[in-house]
Amino acid sequence: MGGESRFLPPTDFTMKELLIEEDSPGLTDVPGFRVSGVACDIRELGNDRLDLALVASTEPCAAAAVFTRNRVRAAPVDLSRELLGRGDAFFGIVANSGNANACTGGQGMTDAKTMGRLAEQGIGAPPGSVFVCSTGRIGRALPMDRVEAGIREAAGSLAATPEQGARAADAILTSDTCRKTVTVRFDYGGKTVTVAGMAKGAGMIEPNMATMLAFIGTDMAAPAPVLQEMLSAGVAESYNAITVDGDMSTNDTVILLANGKSGVALAEGEGELAGKFRQALRKVNDVLAEKIVSDGEKITKVVEVLVTGATGAADAEKVARTIGNSLLVKSSWYGEDPNWGRLASAAGASGAVFDPDRLDLYYNDVPVLAAGTPRRENEARWRDIVRAKRFTVRLDLNAGEGRFRLLATDLTEGYVAFNKTE
Amino acid sequence: MGGESRFLPPTDFTMKELLIEEDSPGLTDVPGFRVSGVACDIRELGNDRLDLALVASTEPCAAAAVFTRNRVRAAPVDLSRELLGRGDAFFGIVANSGNANACTGGQGMTDAKTMGRLAEQGIGAPPGSVFVCSTGRIGRALPMDRVEAGIREAAGSLAATPEQGARAADAILTSDTCRKTVTVRFDYGGKTVTVAGMAKGAGMIEPNMATMLAFIGTDMAAPAPVLQEMLSAGVAESYNAITVDGDMSTNDTVILLANGKSGVALAEGEGELAGKFRQALRKVNDVLAEKIVSDGEKITKVVEVLVTGATGAADAEKVARTIGNSLLVKSSWYGEDPNWGRLASAAGASGAVFDPDRLDLYYNDVPVLAAGTPRRENEARWRDIVRAKRFTVRLDLNAGEGRFRLLATDLTEGYVAFNKTE
């Protein structure tokens, strides 16, 4: 992380006022939220793996959400988008793992609606007030008898306990190796505001989100448009700035529910309270995104790719993504080989405008290329740096002010073996 | 290759009049060309691997060339581009493997010029008449003492024999596992015209060419602009329509030299003779591109990705490339898993405009999705198809007339292991 402190925008002062708890119980930390996780064998493997999660708020929530930009979208994504556009008071989320309910034709939408309706009945919420999410294998119809039994059981198990918080967070995982939760709190006017979330990641992690779900709850009250602006901005610099394999899924969804239970109400996106809430939400998204990339399928390293001096942010992003998704680069990271030639070549292939004779390249803060010329005297130091589980590759194109930061992973034989079949 | 005959433009009738010899001696089949391949230990490993090739024409040649669009270009690429723009009579090519002479600062251009000058002296050709190419590891200065000795030896070994043809073709290889040559002949007005080529490929095979070199010679006489138009068109549908790992190299170069020795002269790009020559050149490029992709690093399969019915050719290409470069798709090909969900998801992520509910998808000619709905009754047949070493994935977006054909490979654990270090 050598370059981060120097090259990222300075952290807002309010960050210091946040109480951050990683690996927390998650949504059950937020007053007014109850959750549950149950096993209903959606994978039809006869085991008792948790695979269905229910999130419920006692109070009506304002909501914001960001969905995959994949043109091939799962039925629950289409349904949840529609609900978001239509409704203004939401009571929860029902989500399953093990089956994406994508490429399932007309049956897929019927099943997604059934999931939502059963969840609403279980919670005692009005129609159209519960979001629906699915993740897992594409192209198979949901085993609806199991799903229906699972939702009924989940509704009966709802609780605000850490145990159910953990069960819900586990139920949405697929090839993840660990639970992903975080809770952030701050004080305002003598009251405490809580923002907490849970997520799943693993494969297909890339732009415009991945096979990833993130559910965030808060007891702040805020108008939906303010929540949406803050969530969208946060997604751009968290979930959309990580890559494992460059694949974008059919099901990616981030949902934010705000139930107002804290008694603290935000009216607009500016001001002290807005600043605090924005930072808290940002922290939740950053921590979850970091947990997702660090748990990428069969990875051994997380590499921060920091591009500065591009003619614009778009060019900086092109360079970062071309590097972070290059098979040759990722393979060399795995091999702990400081093959900076592949980095320079990927930058050149990205389409970004720059003069190779002005390119500066660093491993952490150690120069590799200075104005396009190798600094071979540093080679022993590069070799040390790339052996770490985490390091920074920094490119300064010296062509302008554009910058982009991407968290990427290496590529291992294990990834290929793991994804040969599903 | 199920779909090819039905979905590619019909082959021109002149194709039947071509005599095609794969794995030929290559350039020495073309009257007026002499070549040689020598070992000068450019890799500095103390072995006698062939690593320097020289191509020489007894007659001055008109030339055309296509170079990498990578912004980070090797010095010899910049030099050869400059020569092409300046000269009008060329006598040959000098090329080395084992060192790309890329990211080598000012020394790189000095060394590339030295290579060219020595080759010109060795051949007895005027200054600026010999192209220079390098391929191999990036970022290390060429061991010029070895290179210079090699060029002198190569000049002394020039011959029109099949043996030297093979040695030259071997000397440009890097991680290739086999020599890549082809010769095509046709008759015109009682005379025979020959077009022959040699190439190297292996890794970094993708758009805008790969770490690939292709040198093509012909005894046709033709104006340089006509040669250039024909070569550029041929590159688009051959070398630029294959992918192994999506990486574009710093050194890619295709050079065509026409020495006129056949006594057959082409004045313009239209007409019967132009049609025959265009087809012969196309065949040489197609065969070499096919050999390159089939010899991709540690691959086990070549998959033809055929996209039709896009709103335009650009959208068809986006879909084909997103599929052909998806790690999840490529891993599933390796695993012989008919995971069409990953194909549909990649298509949706490509940015191309289409309605998923109108998407038709096939393995060879067997329907997988019909108007977006799975045809599960065919599953046993899909499983058979994806076990083959070569098969076709066809997507009809049903949105327009745009089409694109890409030859892609699978991704194996072997690729990752092979590229961990260099």
C-alpha cells in the first residue's frame, strides 16, 4: 500500500469520528433490522448449507440500489429495479445463493415475484416492498418448492441477534471462503447512527460489479434521491474499482435501506451530517469491496494499481483495468516475478494517450522506469516487493491530472482448475 | 467448425485455383529470395538455439507492413515504420528472437539501426532497405556483440534451400512449439506466381496482433499502395481475429515483400489478377494465423466464436472478444463444461446492443438458447461437442446484420504456470 497515502485524496476529517467494526454481526447491528439465514438445499445436493437470507425492517425504509449493467440480467434484478422505480417504502430483501435465476425465460420472473410475495407475506409487509436477489449458477430454474419452504422458515427465524446476522451473511455466499460484514457508527447531536452491511463476492469480480451482492442497512432517515446519489458515488470507488477476473455478472446488486430509527434525519446531500453519513457509507462500501477482492477465487495476492498523470480519469481507468485484467501480468504477479515489461506493454495496449518516453513506473515507492528508462539498479528491491501478499504498482503517465485506483488480484492455476467446471 | 461453411462469406472461386502447401520451406519457395537462420545465443544461455533470421531478395522489393498499435513500441518497430514511410525499394528483413529490444531507451534505437546497417552490408543492399524486427523479453538491452556476429554469419549463410528456409522459420520462434510456414501458388498467363510466409506466435495473441511476427514474400510485382491495402485487409480478418490471452505486444509486425521476379505485374487492386493475388495472400495470412492460434501457449482447444445478427460489425466484434477473452468462459472450455451461462453473461457484459430474449446460441449447429430460453433437451449433445479439440460457439443476436468471427483458445493451468516467470 506504499503509494496510497501520498496519492489518494486525503481522507475526510470525519473519518476519525467513525467507529468501525470489521467482521461484525452486520445488519443486526442496525436498530430496527431483523435478519435470518436458513438452509433449504437450493443446490439440491442434500446438504444443510445455508442458502437463503431474509432481511426485514420494522419501519418502512427509503431505498437506493445499483444493479449490474450486464445486458443479460437475472429476473430478480429486473424485478428489483422495477420495485425501486415504483415504490417509496421498503421493508426488506430476500436473497438466495446456489442459483442465479438468470437465463431462465419467463419462468424466472414468475419465480422471482413468488419469492418477493412470500417474503412480504412472511414479514407482514405490503406488496412490492421487498427486494429479491439471487446468485449462483446461470440457466436453471429455481427449485421453487425448496425456496418457498425456505422463505417460510426464514420469516419464522427473523431476529436481531448476532447469530442470525452471521447466518444471513453466510447464506448469500457462493465460492467465498469467508463471511463479509462491517458496521460503522457515528454520533450526531447526542444520537448514534449505524450503517452496517454484508456482502458476497468471489468470482466474476469486475467493472460494474461482479457476481456480488451487498446489502446495507442504516437507521438514518434520508430521502431516497440523497441515498441514491451517495450510494452510486460509493459504488464507483469501491465495488467498481476491484477486479478478480474481469467478468461482469448477470446478478450484481447493491441495496441500501434506511429506516430512520435513529431519529437522525438527513434532508439533503450537503452539510455536516451529510458529510458524516457519506463517509460512514463510504467506509462500509470500501471495507466490503476490500473483503471481496481479498477473497477472490484462489488468489494469492492483492495488487493495488494506481495510475496518475493521465489526460483524464477515463484514460487512467483504461490503463489500470488493462493491467489488472492482463493474463500475463496477473500470472507474473502469481509468480512473484517483477516483470514490469508486461505492465508497460499493457499500459501501451490500453488505448490511453501517453508518451512512453515520459512513463514513470514504481513498485511501491521504488522506481522501475524513470521517463521510460529502466532503473535496473533497483532490481533486488523490486524482487522483494513483489513477494509480499500485497503491494502497489504505480504508473505516472505524466500527461495530465487523471487518476484511478484499482485493486486487482493475481491469476493462479487454482483459479483455472476451480472454474473448469461448475 | 460446424458453422463456418454456412455463416462466413462464400470463398471466392479463385481459391480453387490456388496450390496450397502448408509446412512448406517458406520464403525460399519464392524465386529471388534467399534466407538463413543462425544461433548467436541472444538469450545468453550458452546453448545453440537458432535466434537470428535474415531474409534477402536479389531484386528490389515493393513493401507493405502492419505494426502493433501498442503505444509502447519496441525500437525496431519504430525503425521499420520509419523505413517503410521513407523508402521505396527494399531488400530484406533481419529479425531476432530472445530479446524484444523494447523499453530499452535510446540504446534500443541505436541497436536496431546497427542491426539494419549490418544486415544491409551483409546483403550488399543500400542503407535503409532492410527491415528490423525483434521478439522476446522486454526491457533488456540486446547483447550487440552476439547479434553482430550473428548477422555476419547469417549473411554468409544465405541460400534458397529448404534447409535454410526451415532454419530462418525456426530462428524467429519463442515459446512456439512448432514452425509456421505456408506457400501458395497460382498460374497467370502461363506464368507461376508464388506467395509464401513464415510466422511466430504463442503468447500475447490478441487484437491488433500479438507477440507475433509474419514475413511474407512474393515474386509478384505490385505497387506498394496496392500491396498495403491488400495486406491491411488481410490482417484484419486473420491475425486480428485470433486471441489466446487478450494481450497485445510491443513488437507485432507483418511485412510483405514483392520482388517482381515472376514477371507478372499487378497495376491496381481490381481485376482478375488482383483477385487471384488477394486470395493467395489471404490464404497465406489465414493459414499462418490459424497456426498461431493453434499453437497458443499451453492451450488444449481452439474455439471458433461466430457472432451474427449484431447491429453492426463493431458490436459483433465486442461480443466475440468479450467471450473469447473471458477467464470464466476459457476455463470452462478447458474443463469441457458446456457452461453456456457464462457465454450469455459475457455477451451481455460486452456493451453490444441486443435483446437477451431474442438471443439464439448454438454449440456447432445444436441449439442451446432459442430466443433466450434454454433448450435443455440438447444437453447431452452439447457435452459431446465441447469435448472436441475444436468446436464452434455461435450467437445470433437477431438485432441486425453485423457479424464477426474470432478464433479463441481455452485457458489452462499450464498457461498460468508457464507465464508465472519468464
